[in-house]
Amino acid sequence: QSAQLLPTIHFLSLIDCSQTLTKVTQTLCRQVKENQLNCDAIQTDTIDRCYTQLATIPEINLALIIGPIKSALGLHPWLTRLTEFIMIDSYKQIQTTNSYINIVQRYNQIEQRQGR
């Protein structure tokens, strides 16, 4: 008998992502101040490694953008490089279990191209 893998659901807001980016900035500044890191050595991969170490937010597979503004503003590229975005006009569209299941089924039908 095989065990079913259940999805993990995280509810995120702009504050969650902003706090993590603030921690990354503070960490890198502290390392420069303590001569553990040269300011000129800070590159995109340096920030990426630091972000990965500090982030408590996992990489996002499916994002539901709810509301009239269709934007991923506030979600960092580190989290959304493989994310499928589904836009929903209102919370009213996902008030039942069936509506949520329909969204997950819609996600499962999406072909992820990943560079093809």
C-alpha cells in the first residue's frame, strides 16, 4: 500500500517576503562590517545563497493570486522560478472544497516547459 503525499499549503503575504529580504541584507552588512565578506564580492549568487540559508519560505509550485491586481509583486525570483500562477478574481471563487480541488486539477493539467 503506497502512502499518498499531501501538499503543504503556505499562506504568504508581502510582509513574509520582505522580512526575509531584510534579514539577508542585515546578514550581509554584518559580514562586511566584521570583515568576513568584502563588499565588492557581493554578487547575485552571494545573495541567493544567503537567502536560501535564511528563508523559511519554500520554493512555490502553485501561487493563487487573488484579487483585482494580477501581480506577483513582493514574491522574490528565488521563490517563483518554477511557479505556476493562477489568477482568481475573488475569494468567493474558492469557498468550497470542490472549487479548491478544481484549481489543483487545473494545476495538474499544466505542462511545465522548463526551458523547452
